[in-house]
Amino acid sequence: MLKFKTTFKTSCTVLVLMCIMFSFEIMAQKSTINSGWQFTLNDKSSSDWETINIPHTWNKEDAFDDIRGYYRGIGWYKKTLFFSKDGEDLEHYLHFKGVNQETDVFFNGNLVGNHKGGYTVFNFNITELIKFDAYNLIEVKVDNSHNENIPPLDADFTFYGGIYRDVQLISKPKQHISLSDFASSGFYVDYYHVSEEKAGIEIKILIDNFENKPSNNKVKVIISDAENKIVYTKTLDFQSSAKASEALNMKLSEVYNPKLWSPENPYLYKLHISLLDRDNNLLDKRRQNIAFRWVSVDANKGFFLNGKPYKLVGVNRHQDYEGFGNAVPMHLQEKDIHLIKNMGANVIRFAHYPHSQDLYKLCDELGILVWSEIPIVNKVTNTKAFFDTCLKVQEEHLKQYYNYPSVVMFGYMNEIFLRQAFDNTSTKAEKETSKIYTYELAKLLEDFTRKHAPNRITVMALHFNELYNETKIADLSMLIGWNLYFGWYHDTIEDLGIFLDDQHKRYPNRCIMVSEYGPGADVRISANPPIKYDYSQDYQLKLHTSYHQQVMDRDFVAGMTAWDFADFGSEFRGETIPHVNQKGLVQYNREPKEVYYWYKSVLNKKNPFVHIALDHKEELILINQSEQNITFFSNQDKGKLYVNNVFFQDVIFSNGMANIAISFVKGKTKLRIETDSGFDEKIIRVNSIQNLKTDPITVLAINTGTPINFVDSESGITFLGDRAYSENLYGYVTNTSGNCLQKLIPNNVKNTHLEAVFQTILEDCSTYKVDIPNGNYKVTLYFVEPQLKGNMDIIYNLNTDEKTETSDISRRIFDIFLNDQLVAGHFDMANEYPEKYGITKSSTLNINDDSGLTISFIPIEGKPVLSGILIEKTF
């Protein structure tokens, strides 16, 4: 039972609180004004205005088209509002929850303020400019242009422009809890002591008095528990000066036997703050969830919650969503948090900027620890203006997110030396200078954060580079997050543990965690066996399961946050889905990938479930085999597997999954897995190809240059992985001239939706055979001019297209034959198609001599290439 050190009034009831809240609604208003704005790009004198609703971004389409780049410039918004004379005695604020990235706000033609930074909240007081009993004009100039003095300067995500979070009109009495302290809640909750035995609370409350005379006031504080029972009250009398602000500090008595908050038991109390006049009339009110918990980190034992070791396992999250850019309706954003909690995650890193405050409140309620940070990413500008903006943004961040009990870590930098590591243009002296001023900014931010958020853990994230150790920037924050992509951008999956052990040995007093990790994955791709950089779900599962085990085996590693919860927009990326970073555990539309279910199987022990890992497959194509391993996920220990309603075998789950070899026959197969708590079932079409001549098919598609299978989501056709030729099947012929090299082009290919086909090429191969039977066929060949180096091991996808393209490609000209039929002579892609276009060459062919299909490439200059083959029987 909750007990206090001294006796307090407990006769107040929930009904009293409700009455107070009702009276408050009469005196003050907070209205969302999202509807019916006018918008135009560039010039507000334009006649080309459109009516839009907020949230809004102007980049939800051009950041995903085939034209390089997206609009970064000025957009104008305007709206008229009627102000009744009834509100003449109130103070009125325009409240913006998120505008990217620099904002000028005008009211009735007057500039009321400028705000720099795209991810924090800001207010402007417009009271003196209002015309009452009349319509008033709001104009907002928004600029998402690159600005050397506003972070982020450079990052692997799209900088969508616009007013992408809610806009509110807030009206308050002349005396109210401040809205002017960097748009914070006007009060700050601290815990001067927390333990299982007792906890103490301190509150700092800011009061603004806009009256022309002093006033006698009262502040009343009430704490209620999760059952809405009032357990504490205290009232403080004070006098506020005319036209001034007051800071009230209240130290509450210690609470005995508090119910501690944790992800497993997110117990919340509610803090109610009421501002009263001398006659006890309510002037203003705030309500905030509070919780008793404490955290710490240890270099040898990792993260501690409430005094006990606690391994952090969760995700990073970007805020954008397919079809919306960053202007995402709140119900979809809240769904993200529920999906993350349902997966079993106990931590979220809101990357790389503060997200909506509503989501932090939801993390409080659901029980998810939060790492929150500001967007100083990849590089720093050595100017006073940039330093000042960074410090101001961090002050906004700390003050606006200070009171959320889920927030245990405040960060301020991500991979800040990334661009320097890849900088081939700056001199050695310039690089050395950059190290110095970057460290200076980090030190300023670290000191500022420690001072203003003393009960939080400071944190920054680093990429895999020795620069952070050399500069000692890695020694500044209380916790270091390493963004590590072993087995994807470099080295092998198993090298993760070697790196962590080495860092711990070299820097034994440094607290570390793995703050980012994961490969790209496209649900349309499968591979057996999976290999690095194949974008298959199979490889994604392989890497994540290994990383999890390596982190769990090391007590000194505080935890891990997967990159990323969901696929997200990154305009310059050219992967199998262009302009999207595909490392998510769920897709851009939030449909889970298979790895999401694996995490759920090992992290969520509360809700029993079982899942067959075939969500994204309608057809299983087996080449020269009848048996296939199928993966099953469950958080249960065992189950029973049925194939076509016949018991197949008992299943034992280890580390959340089981791999079962199943013999398939051509046709539909029904799989059903049952556990004591539930079941899952899946019907899948099986197409077994043992001999193309005896098992003819009407459509055969081949994804040359890679062993991966790719399903075209538009046609439903599966492009089968490439292989060396064997009789009665298909493949490249290795005993002829040419090397038949498999290469990858990690860039957007225009004029197609089949990037996964065009981005892989078979180079320097003169013969390709497909042993199809006699008949009439339409044969389509797929080509792209690479223009790029193809060594996957040197690709680091944070490079832009410009840095990986060659400026002067060698000539590539060749003839193409289908059997003895010339289908393209002197084929010169670079001459015909100046950009990376998806090129197809189609021809009809009659085979009547049991010879099958032979595709021949006769080089004239350079090496021939081929990306794919589609063979359709026309009878």
C-alpha cells in the first residue's frame, strides 16, 4: 500500500477532479486548426493555391519518383480564423507541433516569430495582433532547403518539407502555467530519490502573469494512482508580479512503498497541477503521467532498471509511412507503437529526431523505454550559428520531453564522423580541424544535457570507425551506441562479437550497446542459401538471430535496437524498392516481414502465438528438388505439424523457431501447425520442375546474375534464381568463352518496377541455355547499362549515386541471337539510353527440332551483360 511520510488530506474524490476539469474547459480552449488551409510552393503572390488539410508535406510524391532529388525550398500556408470578442481577455497562442525545417509565422501581415529545426514544438503569442469580432489571417512560410546552420545537414532519410504535425490555437487566462519556456508544458518533474522503499518528487512550475498588476494566487498539486484514487494533495500560496513570470519550486514529501514502473508493469500515477486565483477560481491546469523508476548503466554489467540488470532489446523508428511521407495521421503512428510493444520490444530509439509527443505518452502507458535524440547527423558546420541552433534544439528537446517517465536516454549525435570517413576532397589539415570542432560541439551538448537532465542517461550513436576512439568523442556520453553492420556492408556476421569484445577490452570503463544493425530485406525475394547483400528475408533472419545471440551472450552490452522498425523513405537510395531504406522489420506499409514474427517469438512470452513463415509466398517453385525447409515461429516449446490434414511430425521450437524439411508434390499443399494455445495454417501452390522438357510450363522467368528468387508483385511471376546450366533445365554455360560474373547495381533503374531484376547482371557470358520443349515462344530479355563498379563488398549505401558512378564508361557493344536468329545487332545501351533505364528486347521464336533455346551474345566491344529472361509459350 502507498504510504507517505506525513499525513495528507485524502477526502478529495475523483468527482472533485472531474468538476475542476469541467470548469477549466469553460475558461480556456485548445482547438486543433488543421482543416481548410491554402497552400502553394515558392511565392505567396502566386495564384496557384490549393486547399489542403494538415498534416501535410509537399514531398510525399516527388521523393519517390524516378527523377533524382526532391523539392527542397519554400512552401506557403495561409488560413483565416475568426476571433470572437468573448476572448478579448485571454492570451492566445499559435502552437505548432512539427514543421520542417525553418518557419516564419505571420499574423495579419506581421512577423510574429521564426523557428529553426524541423522536429520540435514551438509557440507564438499572437494576442497583441488579434482583431476581435473579425477574421484574422495566418500565413506560414516553411523552408526545407539545405541550410548549413540547421541540422540535419546530411542523413540517410528524406527531409520532407511542410507542416506535418498538428497546429493548435491555445487560449488561456491572463495568468496561466507558462507556454513560453520553449513550448514546454510549463512545469518539470524530478525525482530526488527513488527506491523500492521510498521515492521523492520535486516540481518546478512556471507561472506567467500578463496582467498589469500583481496577483495573489495558489498552486494546488494532486497525485492520484492508477485507480484514480487521490493519494496526495498540497497547496502553495504565492504572489505573482505584474507582467512577469514566476518559478515555483515544490518539494513533495517522500512516498513509501511506491509501485515501480517497468515495461513488464508500466504502473503510472497522475500528477494534477491547478493554478487558482485568491478566490479559488481555476485559471489553468496541467495533467501528466508520472512514474517511479530509476536507471543506470555499468561498463561490465550493462543497463540497470530499478536496480536490476535489464537487457534492452528493441527497435529504432522513423516517423514516415508509405503514401504519407512524414505527414502521418496519429492513429497510424500509434499503431506503430502497439506493433512494437506486441513484438515484445522493451525499448525504442526515436531516430534521428524527436517524434510526436503523443507517442512518448503511449510509451509511458504501454511500458516501452525511450532513447530520444536530436538530428545532428553525419557532419557538423563550424559556425556559431550552427552551434547555437544545436544547443537551442537540444534545450527544446529536453524541456518538451522531460516529464515523460519512459524517456531514460537523451541523445544528441548520430554517426557524426560518417561524411569525414568518406571524404576524399578535404585536406588532412581540414579533417583534423573538423575533428576538433566536432568534439567541441559534442562536449557542449554533453555538458548541457547532463546539467539540464540530471536523472537521464546521455547517449550518442557511432558508426564503425576508429575516428571516435581517436578523437575521444566516444568517451563523452554516459552510454555509447555502436551502429554496426557486420555481415552487410562489411565483414561477416560473426565479426560483431569480435568487435564488441575488442572494444570492451580496450575501453573497459565505457558503457556500450548496439544501437543499429540489420540488412535490407524485400519480401518479394527469397534465397537458399541466403548470402550477404541478397535482400532476402532469409538473410535478414539469419543476421538478426545471430546478432541477438551475440548480444545476449555479453553481459557488458547494454542491449540492442534493430535498424529499423519499418522501411522508410530515403530519396537517394536505389535498392530493389527505390528511394526506400528496406532494413525494416515491417514493410513501409507496416505489414510485418518474417523477422518481426521471430522477434515476437523470443521477446513476447505473454501472448502465445505460432506462425508459418510463408506470409509473402503464394507459390513455391522447386527446381530439381522435391524437399524444402519451411520455418515455423512460436513462443511455445512444442507443436504438431500437419500436411494436407495428415499428421506429419512433432515440432520442437528452439530459440523461437523450427526448420522442418517437407517433401512437396505439385499442386496445392496445406500446412497447419498447432500448439497448446493456438494454430496457424497456410495453403501454398507448389510447382516442381525436375525437367523442363517433361514438365513444361507456360511461363518461365529467370533472374540472371543472382541466385535469388524474385516475385513480381504486379504480374505474380516469379523470376527464378540464376544457376549454372544442367541438362533439361536452364543456366549459363561455363565451358564457353567468358567468365559469367554475377554483379549488383545498387541504384535506381528508371522506366521499370522490376529493379530487383535489373539491378543484378550476368556479365561476360556468351551462352545461356534453356531446355524448353518444341513450341512457339515469346522471349523477352532484360538489360541495363551498369555504369557502376559491381563489387558488393565496397558498397556502403550511405554514399550517393554521384559518388559511385563512373564519369566515363567504356564502350559495350554486342550482338544478341536466339538460336540462330539475330534479335539485336550492335546493341549499344550507353548510346541509346543515356541513363540507367530498364531495357527489354522481345522476339518470337519457333522451336521444332528439340534443340531448346540457346541465347548467344557475340561481343563486338566490351563485355555483354544480361539481367533477366522471360519465356512465354504462345502455342
